[in-house]
Amino acid sequence: MKKINYLDFPKEYKERKGIYLNAFDRVMKKGVYVLGDEVHNFEGEFSKYLGSKYCIGVANGLEALQISLMAIGIGNGDEVITTPLSAVATTLAIMAVDATPIFVDIKENGQLDENLIEKAITKKTKAVMPVHLYGQPLEIEKINDICKKHKLFLIEDACQAHGTKFKGKIAGTFGDISCFSFYPTKNLGAIGDGGAISTNDEKMAKIMYQLRDYGQETKYMHTRYGLNSRLDELQASVLREKLRFLDKDNNKRSLIAKRYVDRLLKNENIKMILPSNFDDSNFHLFVIKTSKRDLLKEYLLKNGIPSLIHYPISIPDQPMFKGRYNNLEIPVTRKLISEILSIPCHPFMQIQEVDYVCKAINEFFNK
């Protein structure tokens, strides 16, 4: 029996060991570990990649979102429209500033349904925070138009969307502010936690630079309440190197996704969550849907193939809300979470491994 890795960090390190060790060496020789040249240079390089004016390196994706909300003054009594299907960090950021998350149902592809946003807007609504889920682009232009019409802030959660595009433009460049996570499993992943905020607004950028560093304008001069949320030099040094490989690695993910489509398209027992324009996705995750999800997951594991569920519980149905959203109507979300399954898709995966996964899936349904 073959054993397939869901991700393969050891293989990545083996192939790029010299590059990463040189990055570590740069940092250790300088002896500066917090907010030094590596962070500054990465912020500039990532801004250039995105095509934005400012980038603020922070400790993680959750705090990127939280700092963004703090910078635009969102707090108690305010509402932020968001998705019920995402990593919980999206909602935790809203709760961290004492605002209220307003959940809008999704479409069959897992993305926030832009057609339901206006119905959810109230006098308390201050922002919309949609997620480019699975690395696939939202209908972000339509959402942006809605935000402009109602004078709302648009904060793009692009934590899964490094290199994703919408109509040729990089995701994370449409909103007032965009947020990224560099958690190790992301397409642009650090060797620990990390995050970044992108904006074209100079005033907001200045505030966010302060918010990540105790609210300091200058050392020991704290002009506002802030956090300790700084991207460190070691993470920044590795991210600088990984950024150079991002498009190449995303292209490899795309080839793997195309292979999956080719081998699974005729299987009527499953559906694949795919972007309307194949080349727009960074294929952070490759997600299939089936009514026999749990049985398939078990079968794959017995054949040496790990799979994951993103996500098994909707955010409003999490225990922390203690039934507060039991009457919330999100039928598409609640149906989808019983069907979705993420199968291996990473740039170090071999085509033979993809074929093995497809063979196992097809064999399961042919039993």
C-alpha cells in the first residue's frame, strides 16, 4: 500500500534546504530578530507582488484581521457581515474588537453569496469581511460595489488566497484592507505563525504599523492602544525566499488540480468545487463533494491517503456561541459541511500520487 502525504514539508526542505539555511544565516549574523531589515524587505517585496502600496507584517492572520478592524474604528455596537464557512479566525477577529458577526449564507462553491449581503445590512453595519475560501476568488467586484453603495469598509480575508486572481488582478487588492496568513500550510507559508495586512491608504497603514507594535508612534511613545503582533525576522527571511517560488508552486498545484479533474470528471458520485476560471485559483485546497463523504474518507485512509474537512462545523454552530444562532437560516452551509472533503494537493506531489488518489476514489464508488 502506498502512503500519500497530505502535505510534504520534509520534501520541500530537502529540495530547498540551502536556500532556507542561507536565510537563517542572514538573520543570525545580523543579530536583529524583531522588526529588522528582513521584515522591512519582505513587506516591500510582498507589496510589489500584490501591487499595493503598503504591507504590514504581523504575528498571524487572526491579528491581521483584528488590527484591520481596530484601524478603521470598529467596536462595540458595530456589525460586520461575514461568512459562516471559514477558519474560525475570521469571526474571532470581529469578536476581539467587541463587534458582532453577521453571518450570510454561502453558494454551492463555498463562497459567500454576494446576492444576500444587502439583505443583511442594517444601520449598525460597518464592514463586510468575505473570505476567498479554498484559494478560489469571490465575486469580489460585486461585493466591492455593494460596499461602496452603502459606504461600508471592505476587508478581504485573503488568508488562503496567496496568488489567487480575479479577472487577472491579484486577490487582496480590491478591498480597503486585505489580510493574509502565513501559517505553514498556506501556499506562502512560514515555518511558524505569521501574517500581513495590505492597503493603499497611507493613513490606515500608519495606524496599523503602530497597532502591531504596542501602539507606538516612536519608541516608548504610545499614541494608541496596540498589540504585540510583529512578524519576526526569521519568519520574514524564509517568506522572502518562498515568495520567489510562489507562482511556480501555484502553477504546480494547478497542474495537479487539472489531473484530478481529468481523472474524476466522469465519476457521477462526486462533484468538484472549481473556480469559474480555472487559472484564477491558487488551489490552496482541492475540495470534492459527496453524500458518502465519511465512508470515502475512511476508505482513503485505509489506502494510505489522508484527507481533511474544511470545515466540519459552521462557525455559528460552534459550541462557543451556546446555541445563539440555532435559528439562523444558512441551509447551503449546513448541507455543504456534510459533503465536503479536501484531498491532497501540494507542489511536491507527484503525478503518480495524484493518479493513485483518483484510482482509490473511483474504486470506492465502483465497489
